[in-house]
Amino acid sequence: MTKNAVSTGVIDSWDDAKGFGFIQIPSQKQQVFLHISAFTHQGKRPQAGNRVQFCLAKDKQGKWRADKVRLLGGGATKASRKISGSPNRLSIAIALSFIAALSIGYTLQHFPLWLFLYFISASLVTFIAYGWDKRSARNNRWRVSEFKLHLLSLAGGWPGALLAQQWLRHKSAKGRFKFILWLTISANLALIYLIHRPELNTLLN
């Protein structure tokens, strides 16, 4: 990236209520922060999927942002997505219900303490990883790969992943990512079921 260079890209995500989003530049992994005040003409409200032309600039903290932005013709692309303003209550309910079930299971001595602490710790680590990745995206720094995020979910941190998606509003609009996340959740729950099947425990003992 070069300061003051004229570039074109697509608004990958946009929160119209807060007036900010991120621009995805073709062939670039990093995204550029976009604020509504950067538009030279504010007649038409931007939306996810709009093609834009802009100049690269840096703010007082030395972070990349878009400046002198103008909308290009052609409308929204098929790859557009919008930052949702309301969290998915079902995902939050599933994550919290699972943690509550583990807590109740431990209280009733159905689950050992280490299993409860393991999922709490894994969820906390995963939640922090999502938060770190979102902050890195805004600051144009090295990101946490989606593979690592899915690996954390598969390892038992998926309640933290669900909560981070909704509370931090990160990775909550990418259909492919969410599909793989639910696959990791299913695999993790299936593993727990197999480990705690009475007949399997009898064989192991």
C-alpha cells in the first residue's frame, strides 16, 4: 500500500447506523477502514457491495484508511454483505445453554470438573482470538487465519466462537465461514457423545 495512491475496491462490509465499514482491494488480503466522512459526495448512502474509488491515507495513529472516496457505477456486487446490527439470539442461547448444561452436569456429578474448566478455558481463548482478529482487521495488521479459528472451535472453543460472532460482530456475515463453524460444532458434540456413552466407558474401563 502506498500513501495517496488512487485505488479501487469493493465495500466488503458496512454499518450504516454507525457510518463505517471496510473496503476490500482486489489481490490484497488487508482491508481498508472507511468512514462516511471520507466521501466527497454524500448524496447516496453507501452499502456493502458498492464499488468505490479512493485515496489511501493514514490517520494520526499511522493506520491505513480511505480518503476522498467516491462511489463508482454498477451498483452492488453479488459478493456484497452488510454488517448486521442485531445479534443472532439463537446462537447466543445455544452457547450459553451449553455452558449452563456443563455447569449443571458437573454439579450433579455427571461430568468431571476438568471437562467444565476445559470448555470454559477453550471458549475464553477462542473469544479472545476473535477479538484480536477483528482488531487486526481494523488496524491492517496480521490476521488470525480462519483455519486457526475453526481449529479452536473444533477443540472445544465453539461456545466462545458463537458469542464472539454475535457480541463482537465478527465473522457473522460470511456464509461459508458459518457453515464450517457449525460443522466443527457438530463434530465436537459428536465426540463428546461418543466419549460419554456408557458402553464405551465400560470398554475403556
